[in-house]
Amino acid sequence: MKRLLLFLLTNAAVLVVLSVTLQLFGVEPWLYQQGIGLNLYSLLMFSAVFGMGGSFISLAISKWMAKKTMGVRVIEEPANADEHRLLQTVRRLAGSAGIGMPEVGVFSSDQPNAFATGMSRSKALVAVSTGLLRSMNEEEVEAVLGHEITHVANGDMVTMGLLQGVVNTFVIFLSRILGYVLDRALFGNERGLGPAYYLTTIAAQIFLSILATIIVMAFSRWREFRADAGGARLAGRGQMIAALRCLQAAYEPRDLPAEMGAFGITGNIGRGLARLFMSHPPLEERIAALEK
């Protein structure tokens, strides 16, 4: 309930901030003086509905998408001792973190990885790869599960959805403002929307989306440090460091699809400018943070 309230308040705050900003800087009066006739409040609502709506829908179907794209097999009844131990570990960690028991699944991959997703703390999914179960000992697996459970307990999936929705709203709104302004500047006011509007809107939306992605990925990297700290609290700092070193020894696996990369234990690798688009910090930085 609190996260739903936060979601609604965030939407309202975005609309208020944009409205006040446009008034303070005289953007709205100037646009009307130019004869643009643009209804900014309607555009704000349009941007919020599509910006937040798309993000909310993505969050709502995240578990379903994860199961389909990753081929996750949810453990209903443990088929062996390993699966039984996996369920028991998740149940214990979830209890310690104060969340409901998530679904637990396994997906086929030779490389060690894991992820958590879901729309709420009580209806999450935690999944690990077969490669992770083979390459790590029980303590290291527990640390990875603690990391993922912390993501759920922190509401990271919802927060990422909120942030993505906010930046989507700005991208949609600002790109259309720029399209209107340039179109009227080039062709005047004696006609409807022209090609300059559509071309500018598309170009601005692409550019602003790149900037928005940098913001979202910066937050994603920050939350990974928090999840590592949570995994250390739940399973032990030494075990969390050992688990990360095991991942490091596996050459920072990155076999998760792009749409699931931000939810995995390792994410994707980036260097130089590509670092701005990394969903996870480099493993050596995460290890150093825990060692401090």
C-alpha cells in the first residue's frame, strides 16, 4: 500500500513540478503568444499516462516475462536435496528480511547468475542459474540469495519502475514541446503540424531517452551496492565477498538478456562511455566496498 501511494504521489509531484516550472520561466505564456495553441496541461496528462503507464505495465508483467524469456522453472515441490535446500534458504532469508516467501525458480545457464523481480515484496520471484548452483558452495549461494532477497525487501523493482516512469514522462513531454517550438519557428502559425514537428519530436525523444537511461542506470548501480550490503547482513560479509569473487573468476558473466540485465546479480560489462549505461558496478568495486 505504501509503495502504491508513493507511486501516485510521485506522478502528482512530477505534474506539479513541471507545471510550476513552465509558469516560472514563462514558457506557457510565450507559447500561447506565438499562437501555438498548445494545451500544456493536457500534454502533461498525456505524458504521465503514457510514461508512467508503460513503466507500470512492464513492472506488472515482469515475473511473467522473466519466466518466459529465461525459461525459469518454478520449484513447486523440491525434486531433490539441492532444491529443498534452496527453498529452505530462501524461506529463512525472506523471514529475516521481513518479506513474504517469494517464488523460487531455476533457469538453465552454464554461467553463474541470479535475479529477482516482481511487482511487490509479497509476490516476487527469485531465480538462480544451474551454473550458479554448480559453481558455488552452499554459503556462497546463500549470499547471492541474500543479495536478491534484499532487492525485494528494498522494493527495488518498484522503485526502478517509478524512476523509469518519471523519466519517461519528462522525455515524452519535453520532446513534444521542442517539436512544437521548432515547427512554428520554421513554418509559422498558418498551418497545422508539419514535418518539422514530427522529425524534431522523434530526434528529441531519442536524445532525451539516452540521457534518461544514464540516470536510471546510475540509480541501478547504486542499488547494487545496497543489495550487496543487505546480502552481507543476511548471510555474512565474508560469504558475500566470496560469492562476488566466484563471479569475478567466471569473467563477470553477462548472459542475461538486455531486458533482464538490470535485475541480475552481475549485469553487463562496460568500459569508458559504456560505463554510463552499466546496470551494475564492476565486481571489483563491489568487493572493495564490502571490504571497507
